[in-house]
Amino acid sequence: MPESPRPFDPETYVAATAPLLGLALDATWIASVTANLRVLAAAAALVQDFPLPDEVDAASRFEA
């Protein structure tokens, strides 16, 4: 049985990714950044957890 993913930890994510992206975050902003990541993770969970039947087709792609 595959392991379930660990819960999202925005503090660890920011600490790991900011240096990789070359971002020097001021310590006073880290709380705001992690709070926004929590909101985004909650919104992503709503989309990810939305049940879709197997019969649903992908949306058509339209180009102008």
C-alpha cells in the first residue's frame, strides 16, 4: 500500500524553496508568506478532492 503524503508544511516549504529561487525573505514577511501558502493549499485541496466520475471527458481545447 502506498504511503499517504505528509501534510503540507508551509514553513518547511518556504525555508527549502526560497534559497533555491534566490529569494532573500525578510523574517518579518515569512509569517505572511506561510499564511498565504496555507490558504492556497486549502483551495488546492478543494479542487483535488472534488470527485469526478470516470466517464467525464477532458474539456476541449480551443485556440483563437
